[in-house]
Amino acid sequence: MGIGMRELVVILLVVLLVFGAKKLRTIGSDLGAAVRGFKKSMNEGEEEGISTPPPRIRSDGTDAEFAEAPKAAPRDAGQKSDRSV
């Protein structure tokens, strides 16, 4: 149950009528340039990954130590909040 040749021709004619020949040509060339750029960047990424391994982060095995934060005093129930609406 795929799209047949007749349906593709009808779709292409409708697209041609909606966008026009000049705009359709521009859209096609822009789409082709985008695909070429994507393929180029994918190939560059593969070449870059093969030639140089990613840098490793050295670890001493110790975690950072932080001082304990002072506890806040309890708020008075009758005191107004700065966030009141």
C-alpha cells in the first residue's frame, strides 16, 4: 500500500503550483547544500575521532571537602514575607 507513480505526479504538480518553479529550484538547491554540509561534517567528525583520542581527566581519588553551612533561625509566624503577593 505504498504511494504509486500517479500519486507522486499529483503531489509534485500541487507543490509546483503552490511554490512556483523558481522557488522550488531554490528550495532544492538549499536542501542539497544542507545535505552536503551535513555529510561533510559527519566525515570530518569521524576523521577527527580516529586521529586524536579525547583528553582524559586525572583523578587523585579524593573528594572535595566542604564546610558545614550554618543553620538558619526559624522564622516568626507573624512576620511578613518578602514574597507576598
